[in-house]
Amino acid sequence: MATVKIYTKSSCPACDLAKQILSQKGVSFEEFVMDDKPEELKALINKTNLRTVPQIFINDHLIGGCSDMMDLDKKNQLDILLQAEDH
């Protein structure tokens, strides 16, 4: 099973939806809440060039945010990524 990390903020509907989708698929994930971590959030933004959350990584590969994950799911690619072993 893949390693999934999701960077979120509280009171973020897209973050909640992304976590709900992953949970419905039975996927465990590690969540990093960035509310009180401005320096870590700044470093994440610099690393990914994305200014919004959630930011979702599967096997240390950035797939994007919630809408990106939903697009992958519609194309039947999300489950394939989630099945891949973390190397």
C-alpha cells in the first residue's frame, strides 16, 4: 500500500473532502495540520509552488490538491497510485 501524506488547515472544506475520500477508500494517511506552522507552510509552498491546501503526496510524489485527486479518481488512476508500494 502507498504512503499518503496530506498537508491541511482546519476549517478547510477541500481538506475535509480529501480526507473523506481517502477514508472512504480505506486509505490510511498521515496528516500535517499547518495552522500554527507558518514557517513549515512557507517551506512547503516553496517546495511545491502551490499556495493552497490540501497538498497531497502519494509515495512522496505530489499529486496536487483535492480537485487533482478527484480528477485522478475519475480517470481510474487514483486507485492505481494508492496500490503502488512505497519504495
